[in-house]
Amino acid sequence: MIELKDIREAAERLKVVLADTPFAYGPFLSQMCGMSVFLKKENLQIIGSFKLRGAFNRVATLSQRDRERGVITASAGNHAQGVAFAARYFGIKSFIAMPDATPLLKVNATRDMGAKVLLHGLNYDEAYLYAENYCREHDLSFIHPFADDGVIAGQGTLALEMLAAAPDLDAILVPVGGGGLISGIAVGAKAINPKIKIIGINASGANSARNSFIAKKPVNSASVRTIADGIAVRDCSPLTLEYILKYVDEMIEVDDEEIASAILFLIEKQKLVVEGAGAVGVAALMHKKSGLKQKSKVGVILSGGNIDVTMLSVIIEKGLVKASRKMNLVVTLIDKPGSLQKLSASLSSAKANIVQIDYDRTAISLDYGDAYVSVSLETKGAEHQEEIRSRLKEDNFIFSEA
């Protein structure tokens, strides 16, 4: 197992490439939670993720012969970019196995760094098995994304930076997929401040690490499904579990709805674009999952910002609906001139702003002579939406909410 000195040595190696990411007070989140919350913005790291730390440290410690063979890894995206960046820095070839469903943003970013991308499998674990076989067949050096002491030491450099900026932290909230990040953070933080609490956050759709923490032995999942693709790991690593059981105080989970609300909160209140994996710590605080006391001083790692724009648009859309700032209605009208104008007048009188409208008179469920109008409205909250419902009922419109 690594020690604090290994993390400090990794920090020295990383000086040549790392961006000095902010560790800044989050006023809105602090007020919401009744705590002093500081955000480590690794979404602003060079490759948009903390993964550069572990990948670069591991490649930097390879022997010259192992580097010359070339490197390979499996990754859902961020570690891939870390390995590709490190390989380009040292002038060696790199191969990255990624799941078929990896966001195009991450695939293209990895290719742009000169790596050969091998798309294979439904999830990280299937891509990993493919990478292992490819590694043996082509005599490459394998850079594991989390179950590797060199990688873990690199990730642990985050703890040094956070505690240098705020030595009196009561707790650090850490996203957990395979467990490399929390292993490094926990070793470094506990060595500097043994009283600090290390809390891991799993996505509920990929919670093998939490289940293993509770069972105190590796417990693999049958499958994974979460919008937090960066921590969508199916199987538990015995190596990282050993670190987790020794150093981590608590493991909790958040679901996709909670993660999505945290992503939207960070965009609106903190002006930060953060991917699902990077938002889980904020989700845990927003939804009061952490169990931390009021007035605690808490560090939260925003581990990455490489979110697919298509996913981001869906999250924003759903978030607006959930926050009662958007309303989707299906109104049944008599299909004759003037009907749509009357609906528009009714909505206008309720001060509802129409942002999208669709007219359908061919649906099989319709009576002859009727039409469906699907309308999306910009609204000002739950009270305003209730006013719109009341107005439509007063004007005798038949409608449902989509």
C-alpha cells in the first residue's frame, strides 16, 4: 500500500503538467446546507478531469523499456484522456479501449491526443477485458485506471492541495467508481489529519463499491446504469477495497435524479459545467445524504467536467420541468379555425410564454373532428403553473400534463 511519501513524490512529478485548479468557497451551497463548503474544481483541469494525475504519474514511473512498448488502458473517458496526454508527453504510442456508449466528446478528445481508440463492450468492465486481451496480444504496458498504486498515488495529490489550502477541513466528499481517487485521497488526508472524515459517494446505479464497503468483501454488480458514466464501474477492485476499508469512514449513494439536480445547480449557481460523476458530492449535500453536522467545513471534489452536450441538454430540460419553470401540456381542441387562437389567448391571459407548439389531428386516440396540441410553456414556478391550470379549466379546455 502507498504512503504519504509516495503521494508527495507524485506531486513533484506532476508539477510539469498540472493546472492549479481552484479550491474555492461555494456560497450558495454553503447557505443551503448550513456548512462551509469548498469546491475543488478539477473540472477545470487540463483534460477536464483529475484523471490526469494518476495516469501521468503511472506513465512517468514506467521503465524506459515499458514505455517504448506503448501503453494501453480501458476507460469510460477521463482516464483515457489522461493516459493519452501522458503518452503524447513522453512520445510513446497509446491504445484506449472504451465502451461503445462512451460520449463522443470523450472519444474525440482522446483521439485528438494521438491515441488509438478501441470501442468495445456495453460498459467499462467489458472494455477492460478487451483491453487486457489486446495488451497480451500486442505486448503493451497496461495502465489500470484505478487498481494500481502509482495511479492511486497520483490521485492522492488532490488531498495535499486541498489540505494545504484548508488544513481544518472536517470532511472530504469523494466520487467513487473503481475507488482509485478515494484511496489516494484517504491515504493522503488521513496521514496529514487523522481526524478528517472521508466520505465516498456512489451512484445508486453503480454501487458495487458501497455494497462491498458494507459487506467488507468484494461484491460485484450484475449491471450498471447511471448518468454518471465516469463512475459507472460494475465490479469491485480488491486492491482499492483494501484502502477503502482501512481509511474511509462512510460510503453513501445518490440516484440519477439527485445527480441531475446537482449538475443544474452547479451550472446556475456556481457557473460550472460538471459531469455526472463530478456532481455526486454536491448531490449528497443538496439532498442531505452526508450526515455531517451543521457548520462543518467540507471539501467536495468536482472530479470532472467532460459531460456530453446531448446529456446536458436533457438534464437542463428535465430540471426546468422539475423546478416548475417549464410546463408541458397536451390540449384537446376541436379541429376548426379559431380554436388554436382561443387557446393562445387563454395562455396569454395567464402570462404563460409559449416556447414550443405542435398540432396533431391524426392520432388514433382522437375522436373525429378533434386535434391534439402539444405545448411547452415557460413558467415562473408552481404557483404560476396552478394559475395556468385554473385558467384553462375556466375556459373549458381539456388537457393533460406530459
